[in-house]
Amino acid sequence: MRGHVRERGKGKWYAVLSTRDPQTGKRKVRWRSLPNCKGKREAQQECARIITEMQSGGYVAPDKTTVAQFLERWLNHIRTQVSPNSAARYERYVHSNIMPLLGGVRLSRLRPEMVSEAYASARARLSPQTVKGMATVLKAALGRAVSWRMIQYNPAADVRAPKVERREMHTLDAATTAELIEAARGTKWFMPVLLGAMCGLRRGEMCGLRWGSVDLKSGQLSVSTQRVGTLLKQPKNGRGRLIALPLMVVTELRKHRLRQSEGLLRLGIKLNDETFVCAREDGEPLLPATLTKLFGRFLRRHELPQIRLHDLRHTAATLMLASGVHPKIAQEQLGHSSISTTMDIYSHAMPNMQAEAVARLDAVMQAALNKRDTK
């Protein structure tokens, strides 16, 4: 393979590549635009790089595909790989945030500085969380473009996305939690509130819980599924867990099962192991998004603190740790993948643990020193 550079017009450089067809043996001449080269030396260096990559099989010929056109193709692909909720979220980032800023750029001409400028422009009007999500989606999509050999490298790989501050956590103390539970008693919110505040279940786990996973005799609950939109999936970390239920929760679950069974029988439906614990009057499961929306209305109606449904889980964890439950037990109850996750999120709930540990160590050493002095 041979090549040289030519200038056509002022400052418009091209690589002229001469290759031999392996089947016919005839030579073919191809012109490749070098839009980023500002002089003959840069053009020669770029031409040499292209020749080296073509000889090694790593060259990706540029085409006229735009970022928008590629992203539509990527969305069609990703819909077969992820849940409908995730696919819808990616589509919102692509159509609402990425395409307006980068959609018209040719994919082969996309550069890191363009990506960086797009993030800066987005930060001026969007939240850091949204820009972070936008960056994550773009990086993943362009990584796929590399594997599809549409571009040579990922221009978003080396661009730092904006740092997102951890969302402030709101928890309730024991007295306010009791007030919330009593306000929910007798309503459709009672079981979700109880399972969130007393057991630390996520909203998807509440909506995916069936009676077959509840053992009222042993006082245990198996978290093996969660509801994501209309689908049932594995829990967040991909593993189920077994939760020991407080006696209060066991008692309330017995009452709830009896009431639910009587209500379904009036509709000609028999309660069984596949029946959802948190369900509508006709036995159909509650959807997570609906539960979140209506929970907010319930709080406003009863003039209770405006917290997220997920904050019930934080409340359960905080109350457990503050009452002296070992972090390892709390981790297993909450379903975190590691104890470090629990410690990182809820370190604020353990202000006295270090002082307590130091006091115990001090007592042990004082006893040992006193014993030595009496010899």
C-alpha cells in the first residue's frame, strides 16, 4: 500500500491511497479527507497513520452517518438488551439532551472537545444528575460504535462528566414513623408503609411481593422479585434475601391477608401464593410509579413530613443502626451487596459507635493493667 497527500483548495488536505485489489490485482486509488490537518506535515503524519492502520486491519473508513442517525440505530439495539424502563430512560436522554447538542455532527468527526462543550452547554440549563445520565448514555453508545467499527475510538471516554452530589437523605424518627404508620392504618398505603419503615423494602420489592414469599409461621419474608414498571425482575443486586420480620409486622400481615382474602372472595377470586401482598381491591398489583405518586398525596392530606417513598427504607435502616443493630445484620436486611455500602450510606446513623468501641477497648485495657498491678 502506498499513499501521499494532496491539497485541494486552501488548507483542504487529502490522503491519496493506492491499494491493490486482492482478487483482480488491479490498483485502486482512494481519496480520504483530512479535515483536522492544518498543514502538509500534519497531513503526512495522518496519512502514514491511516496506511499503518489499514495494513493492520484496524482502520475505520469515515462515512456520512451523523450522531443522530447512529443513536437511533443504537436505541433499536439497546431495546433488546435492557428493561423497558431503562430503554425509555435512554431514549429520553438521547432525544431530549444529546441530539439537540450533537445530533447534526458526523459521527466520524466527533471529537472529545465537542463532547466537553456539549456537557458545558447542558450544565447551564440542566441539573448535574441529568448531565451525568446524559454522559453515561453517550459514552456507552459510542463504545458500541467502536465495537461496530463505525469509529476508531470513543471520543466521550476521556471527557469527565460533572460530579453529582449525593441526594440529601430524609429520615423520620421513631415517634414520627409511628404517627405515619397509624395514619396509614386502614388504607391501601398501610402495608407499603409498614414494609418500608419496618423492613426496609424498596418500592419495587413491595410491589413484587407475593404471599408465597411470606412465611408467617416462622416470621420470615423472602425478597426474590421486584417490580420494574409492569415487569417482575430479580432484586437490585441480582440476589434474593431472607428477612426476619418483627412481631408487629407478622401480626399486621395476618390481619391484612384475612381482609384481602375476604375482599377477593366477594369478587369471586381466591387468594393464593401468587397473589400480591400490596395490591388493588381486585388483586392486581400496584405499580411502583403509581405508588410513589399517590404516597405523596397521602402525606399532604395527613399533613405529614414530605418524604419520598424510598425514604421509608432509609428510615428503617437508620432506626436499626441507631438502636444498636450490627451493620452486618442491617446490610443483610437491606440487601446491600457489601457492608461497605451500608456503612457509607448510613454512617451518620452511627455517631456513638466509635465512642462505644473506644470505651469498650479502654475498659478491657484498664482491667488488664489493673490485674498486672495487683501481681
